[in-house]
Amino acid sequence: MYSWKRRDSPLEPPRGLVTLPLVFRHAIKSEIRPCLTRAASLLAGKLGNPNAVKCGEVLFWEFVSY
């Protein structure tokens, strides 16, 4: 099964078992969390959700198999 996994930075080593061809192995996409989710992110952070992010924070992802 393949999916996009969150990374802390584009320089972080790949995680998981990667079996895709080299050109796809380190495929990375990024996104900027929209400010519309700021309230939800703040609430999730107060509830102890480690995945909560701040408004405008850039998230990095990689395509991995697991």
C-alpha cells in the first residue's frame, strides 16, 4: 500500500519501506496549511494532538510504501 507520509523537513531521511523506482522514491510534495484551519489546529493542540500545526506552516510529505 502506498501513501503520502508527513515529513519534518525535505532533508529528513526517507521513512518506511520504499520500493518505488528511484525517480519516485524521494518524491516530495509540500503544502501550506490554510489559515481557515487555525482554530481547529489550536484546539487540537490544546487537546494534546501532536499533529496539530500552526496557520501557514509548511508541511512536507513523501510517497512511501508500507
